[in-house]
Amino acid sequence: MKPDFASQFDALALAPRYDIDVTYDAEEQVLNGAASIVLYNTTEDPWRQLVFRLYPALEHYGSGITMQGAAVNGRSTPFDYATGRTVVRLNLAEPLEKGQRAEVRLTWTAAIPRWTDGDAVYALYGTSQQITSLPLFYPSLAVYQPGATLGAGRWWTDTGSIRGDAAFNYASLFVVTATLPAEQVPVTSGTLVSSTLVEGGQARHVWVTGPSREFLLHMSPLFQSAYTETYGTRVTSYWLPQHEAAGRAALTYAVAALRIYSDRFGPYPYRDLRVAPAPINFRGMEYPQAILLGTQLYGRFRENLEVLVAHEVAHQWWYLMVHNDPVNEPWLDEALAEYSMKIYMEELRGQGSVNRLINERWQLPWNLLKGRQADIRVHQPVAEFADGSQYETIIYGKGALFYTELRKQLGDRHFFRFLSHYLEAHRYGIVDTTTWQAELAALQNPAIDALFVEWITAPGVNSFDGAPRQPEN
Ligand SMILES: [Zn+2]
């Protein structure tokens, strides 16, 4: 983290600490990993198991992790898989009581899938177009959600829908050592501490992070890069050789977004921010201190590159710093990241661009949905949406339009005070819709409650008149 923000670690004394060591065997397309994870039971319930997510086994990622061994506090510990091998449960000999510490040692192997190389491929995890993306390549401690009564809590093991994001994690601290083929240019979370050439044409890199939801390992032998220092952060953009102009443009967009959001929401506390292409067609994806953009955004969909950078950089505030369940309450981070694009555009591009953003990206798709009697409630799980188009139009479009209404009613001063207070109060924490509402209620503006119901919790506009819904065809 930047030196001025080191004191933020004080609040993280009980955050999980991962010390991960992985080797990428390029011939076998396998990752061999070992980790020591120090964690505390921060809940009231005793934990009889420790539950880790194996995210690569999700449909989103299309691979898996095979556990080799597990030990807790030096004792070998039996484990089993659950939920389609997206979960591994360590069965403890004695429960971990409230406040107690455990040191977990895990070893595993993970196959790295190879996908086809066309730039239309969407691969969050694995190798395509000579780019290897490895988010969550290690067992990640599940979030424990307390229940209504003592002992009624549960480990969050939802698998979500391929339409939306799936990773839900505590803010954690990472030290990651990765031994990679030396020609690979890594793009990661955190800050690089050292790189050393080792035998067999490999290089060993070490990174450390500030509070992060996960650690991204992403790489290509093709990446070229440039960086700019801004507000004490090094922003680095990577690109494929044929996309240099777009790669340099992405750097200027990311720098601008970082400055605008730091001024408006609250400072970005990390030393690094990285932007890189990935085999995710024309889409973007957020990770801690790193955003990935589909290779098509550097080429055929170049006109969307700027707004996508603006959206994904905003996730450093709304996802990384303030985190929520992305499967059951996706509106919390997505609507705000999407709305943040408007803040970016009005600072940099003027009213014409802002109006185009609102009308073409948000209002028009929503109008079409209403015309098809397919407008539905914003606040609901990803799985409730009929398809990707309805999901994006409602969560991103209608969600962002809600924020434009909210800002109109509150006025700029109160609106930005709400956002900066929301960040300040929940930085490195996990929020839900109730938390969000409580922050809003602190502004004591009764008209806002009606606005929230109308836009976020009420059924879609097509049902307001009580007319029977037309059958869809
Ligand atoms: Zn997003």
C-alpha cells in the first residue's frame, strides 16, 4: 500500500493471510501450489469445519483444483469435496472457537485449460490467444455468514450463474511466490517485490498485497507495457503488439479514472493498478489492483474501450474496497460501478457524451425491455434473470439510472457525501442491501425511501398498472 495508508492495516489484524507458492509447469499445463493460510474465527459460532472455495471448478472457469493434502495447526486433517468440487471442507478434530487462530497448510494441483484461440472466445480461466488468466488458482477461504441465532450461520458456497460474477471473499493479505516460464510477462494483484531467474528457463517472482479479495495471476509472453505514476500509484497498461495505440489510450483512461474516483469517492490506497488484455472478447473483468479487458476492445470494439475502463476501474472502490455477495445482490457493486462511468464522462467528455451514455447505454435498452413486458426488480439474484441481456439491462442500466435519480433528489453535495461515507464506513468490509439502505437513511431524506422502493425493490414498471402481464413469445 502507499505509505500514507499503512495505518489501514490496523483494522485488518484478523484478516486471512495467505502465503502462496506456485509453479507453472508449461509443458503439462499444470499449476502446482502450496499455501500457508493464517485465519481467525471472527464469528460467534464455533467452526467444526474450515471451508475453502475451489473457484476454478465453477462453470465460469471450466477447470478445477485437486487437493493433495491439508493440515491445520500442524496436524494432518481429513477433507472432502462438496458442491460439484467447488468446495473443499476440512474436518477439524476440535472446533475453532470464536477468536481462535488456525494455521492451515494446503497443497494442490490445478490443470490449466487450453481454449481455442479465436478472439471471440470468452475464457476467464486458462490459456487462449497466448494469454493465460489464472484468477483464484488457489483454495480461497469461504465467507461465513452468521445466522439469526447462535450456531445458525452458514458457509457461503453459492455457485451463481455464468451470467454474473461468482467470487465472494474476505479482504485478505497475500504474499505470492510464482515460478513461471521466464518469457511470461506477469500481470497480477499486489506489488512486485523481486524477480529472479532460476534454473530451467524459469523466473521466480514475489508479490505482496494490501487488503485484497483475491490474487490474480495473469500472463502472456506477448505483453508490452508502459506506465504512469499518479497520486502515488503506478498505473501500468499492457497490450498485445498489434494494439499499441489502444493500449496507450487505455493507460490514459485508467489514470484519469483513478484520479476522478479518488477525488470523488476517497483515495485509492494501493501502490499499483494494472490494465491488460484478456481472452474475454469485448467484456471487462475486475480484480484487485488489476482490470482485464477483452482483446476485441483493443480492436474491433475500440469505441467501447474508454467506458469499459471507467467501469472496471470503479470496481476498485465498489467490489475491492466495499464488497458484496455478487450472486445474490449483484446490483450493489454493478449498478454503482456502471453509474461511476457517468462521473468519469462528465469530468472528461462533456454533456454530449454523458447524454449518449445515459440514453444509448442505459435508457434505450431499458425502454426496449419495458416494451417487451420484461422489466423486473433490480434487487434479486443473478439466477432470476431470464438471460444475459435482461440481467445487464436491469442491473447495470436500470441500476445506473436509479443512481442518476438519487443524485438529482439528493443534490451533488449530499450524494457524494453519501458515497464517500459508504466507502469510509465499509472499506475492506462486506455490505448487503440493508447496510446500503442504512447509510442512505443517515441522510434523513424521506423522499429517498420511496425512490429506493420504486427503482430497486418493487417489481418492474410493466406491473405498476396492475394489468395482467402479456404472455411472452
Ligand atoms: Zn462490473
